[in-house]
Amino acid sequence: MTSAVTTMKLPMDLRDQIGRIADEIGGTMASALERLLDDHRRQRILDQYTRLQADPEAWADYLAEMNEWESVAGDGLAGDRWETSA
């Protein structure tokens, strides 16, 4: 089963930039766009963690919650693996 496709109007210089990225990663322009979007999503997540760490109380709460969840993970590993110091 193939995904539906569409056409986008892009400025030529933007299209060329995407093409260069595709060449660098050895893929198609669509795969280059997917990679760029994934990188953007990951960076937004990392930015959120950075903001959370900037608030010591919120970060301590987050780590405490992670340790609570760790106790029910059922992975056989020791709990309290999340360090509470920033």
C-alpha cells in the first residue's frame, strides 16, 4: 500500500536546498523533509526538557514521577535510576 502524494509549490532556492540535503543523506527529497521534520520534533522535545530543568522544583517533581513509574516498569532492573540532582 502506497501513501498518497501531493505537489507543493516551493521557491526554487528552497527546493534546491532540500535537494542538497537529500544528496547529503543519500535519499529522496521526501526522505530529506522527513528527516528535517523529525530533527525539528526532537529539538522541540529537548528544548522542553531544558526548560523543565531550569525550574529546580519542576525538575525534581519530574524525576520523582519517573522513579515512581520505574517501580512498576516490570523490566527487572533496579528502581530509582533517575538522579534527583540537576
